[in-house]
Amino acid sequence: MRKSTSLFRHITLSENVRNKVADIFYMKLLVTIGLILAPTIAMPQLIEDMVESFKFKPKFTAKVGTRNSFITNSFMRIRDVSVGLNFGNTTKIGFGYNWLVTDVIRPLTVDNENVQNNEGELKMRYLASFIEYTFLKKKNYNFSIPVQVGIGNAFFNYHTDVTYNNRTDPILVAFYEPSLAVEYTGIKHIGIGVGAGYRLMFAGYKKLEDNYNAPVYLFKFKVYFGDVFRDILR
């Protein structure tokens, strides 16, 4: 009797785990679909507002951001520095430099080399163009849809018994990241924002042998240099 009870509990626990894994998978799938379709659902209105915003004189803007996410089961943090143009506080376009700042260690073997601990440290750097559409403005808060497309390379740093800081051949990587964000603008010339999105990797994931498709959590710090310069020149 004890054995059958234990077996029943084991089966029930396994089914619960599988159900939870399935729930998480479907939740991530729904979030991904929602974020991808969000910019297209209101596409006519979005395009109309963007076209109208381009009639405004653009203001130079710069931002420093951090995006937290995951690679398979490992935490990762991407930092970015971006510059762009702000059209009527509705549409922002620009480009930035992104790099991985977290130590991500992966198993690694290299032909004809004795890799220490059979491990390498992942390095990733890429350029990204972005467009950000602000669909709602309320007092000191702006709600927006930032989308960026990035392309760059990834490689592994590794050590051997006789050499240090060796690199594997670079691997081309490319990303698409749609998000939803809110920005606080109550501080003059400065914007502070948070948001959430999803990263879709469409180049490089097979060679890197990891899952890079994952939720992304945004933290942004912006400086509206156009307003700063205008105040200085007054």
C-alpha cells in the first residue's frame, strides 16, 4: 500500500509539473503574439499619427538603458546607449549600441585546444535601430510602444593552459524586440521609464545552441538634449 501511494504521489507531482510547464509555455506564447500584434492592431491610426508627428521640428534625444532577460535558464543583462530624434513627443527614431554585461558561462570545446574547465564566457555586441510610438500621454506619464531590430555578433572568450583571452569565431546574431513602456517626464529635460517586452532571435541561435527567445524587462534613462540646448540659448 505504501508503495502504490508513493507512486501515485509521484505521478500526480509529475503531472502538476508538466501542467505548470505547459502553462508557462502558453503564457509566453500569448505574450509574444500580443506584443508582436500590438503595433499592427491600430496600424492605420499609428501610421497617421506618425506622419503628423514628422511635421514637427525634431529634437535630439539620447538614452541609456538596461534590459534584463534570460538565455535558456541563465539570467542576462544587456546595456545600451542610444541616440535619436524626437518628433513632437509622439515618434522617436534612432540607433544604439548594445552589449552583454552579465557573465554567462557555457560549456565549450575547441578543436585541437585544451580549453580550461571546458568553459567559455559568452560575449555579445550589436547595433540596433529603434522606433518608439507614444500612443497615450497623461500628465507626467507617456505610454509607448518601442520596437527595435538589432544585428551584431557573439563569440566566446576562453583560456587554455598556455594562452588567455582567446576568442572563438564570431557568430552573426539578429533580434527583434517589441515592447510596451511607460515613461515619467515630471523631471525637466529627463525621462525615466520602465517596460516589458519579448526578444525574438532570428539569426545565430542554432550555432549558439541556446534559447534566446524570452521576456525582456526595460529600464531607461533619457535626456532631451534638444530642450536643454534651447534653454541654454535663450
